[in-house]
Amino acid sequence: MYNKDMPKVLNVFNKIQYLRERYYKASVEKESLIALISETEVAEQVYNSNAIESSTLTLEETEKILLQI
């Protein structure tokens, strides 16, 4: 019984390892994407807030100022 089921168990184990590696790789890539989205959202919110207060800064200028901080 042990020897007969071992290849199936190893196959499932290898598949789990493969899927785990793909998951961790995807999550690392998504972290940088989430950080980029967060930076963009903050810049747009600050830009919109400044525009309401009649600021003449462009979105690009606002982003440059925020990235220097």
C-alpha cells in the first residue's frame, strides 16, 4: 500500500510546491503594483484638493513635489 500510493502523493506534493511558488512570486509582483497605485492615488487626491483651492500646479508638478518628500 505504501509503495503504490507514494507516486500519487509525490505528484500532489510537487503540484502544491509549484502552486505555492507561483503564489509567492505573484504576491511579490503585486506589492510593487499596489505601492505604485497608492502613490498615484495620493498624488491625484492632493492635486484635486489643490485645484479646489485654486492652485496652479499641474498633476505632474504635484507628483514631483510629493516624490521629493
